Amino acid sequence: MDWGAVGRLSIAVLLLGGVFGMGVHYDSNAGTHYPYPDTTEVKVSPETQTGTEVFVFGTIEEINEAQNTARIRIETDEGPFTVEVTKFSTQRNVQPGGVVQVVGTFQSESVIEADTVRVVNAAESSNIYKYAVSLVAAVLIVVVFVQYWRVNVRTLSIGRR
């Protein structure tokens, strides 16, 4: 029996167990880390959320530069809903179809007064670009790794070529 392989496998299992345990702990305490109401709560009972600070992600449907507002679609477990975001700076170089995150005060059933607006994706085409670049990078990393290293599955080890 190759005790080196058993040791490496044991360390890998121990580390993965630790990561899993931290994930379970974080999930069980998630309510204390996130002070904002869930977007599903905002959709289901908007009257109870009036005046509270919310943090939402949404896809821009329309931008009104004259009134400095935008209408965004927010996806929830109960289905999508739209809200109007006031104090939306039109200087953000974002187009309809782009994704933004908004922190602000929920004013009424369909209005959020924005304190902060951050652009996640300026346009719908940004996702395609990000995925394409990530795929190219992953392929390059695998090619370089295989070029310099050899994986031995029987002994669970990696050695130089």
C-alpha cells in the first residue's frame, strides 16, 4: 500500500470537509450577515418594506434621462417584477439589457430611491464576452499545466515532465 497516496487523499478529504463545514456554518448564519430584505419579500409584501433599505440586482428595461430614473426588472423565486429607480445617474454608460445593483430606500410598491447604483454588466453582450474570455483562459491554463506536469492517477501525484 502506498502510504503517500493515502496521506495525500486524506489531506484532500480533510480540506474539502473543512470547506464544506464552513459553507454550512455560513449558510446557517446568513441572516446575521445580510441586513437587507430578500427580493422575494419585497415582491410578496411591498407594504411592509416601505422605508427600509434594500439591495437588489436588476436588468435595465428603460432609462429616462430627463427625469434621472430607470425601470429595472428584478428576478425572484416568485417571478420577476419591475421597479422604478429614482436618482439614477445617466452618466453610468449603461444600456437597456445591462445589469445593475442598487442600494436604496424602498419608497412604495414600485419605487426605489437609489443611494448607490453600480453597473454589473453595461450591456447584454458583456456576459458573452466574460464567458468567452474565461473559456480561453481555462483552455490556456490546462494546456500549460499538461505541458509542464504529468498526473499519475495510480499514486495520486503530480510530477514534472
